[in-house]
Amino acid sequence: MTSSNTSILDEIAALEDARYTAMLKGDVATLERLLHPVLVYMHSSGVADSKASYLSGLRDGVYNYQHIERADQKTVVQGDTALVFNRLLIRIKVRGVHKELDNRAVAVWLRDSNEWRLLGLQSGPTVVASA
């Protein structure tokens, strides 16, 4: 791995940290900067948000993140695209209903004009195989 790849991995890790911190704090201003204008945010429920509808949901309290724990994070960078795979344990209130989520997710970051922004997110429930 080159030092250039290492610095990109560090940059993506810092962006992911900032994004999840902003989600927990309901910091719409930070997310406004981090999210790509054509973002597609696919929730584990199958609901898809655009950048505008996701930020509106945070602003209006539709999504109220209470705890987010990440594990098994792996980042793959190819050119100006970075994929971040991880497991998420989330406590959230959605429209006032408490939910506990155990998901796998992939976040897609795109470098455009030398700035990384989240272009897409796909999340789905972790399935535990029974013996």
C-alpha cells in the first residue's frame, strides 16, 4: 500500500467519523457539506432518501439517532471512489418509534473536484444463519 493510499484511507475514515458524529448530533450543517447533491440513502427498511429528504428527516426529527456502533470496517479505494463496508448497531427513533438495528452497510464516497462526498448508502439487516 502506498502512502497516498494510506492518506486516502485515513481521510475516508475521518469523513466516516464526522458523518456518524453529525448523525448522532443531528448536525445538518455538517451533513450538508459531506453529502453529495445526488445522494441516494437506502435505509434497511427499503426506504430511499435523497439528500434533501434525508436532511429534512433529520431536521424534523423523523430520524433521531441515539447510538451508533461500528465494527468490521473495511475500506476499498479505486480511483476517485471509496467503498466503506461495516456492521452497524444502531438505536434510533423513527417517527417516534424506538428501533434497535443490527445492519451491514456499504457507503460510497466519490471524490469530485478533489473533495470527497457521500454518494450512496445501502443498509440491510444482518442475517444470522441457523445451524
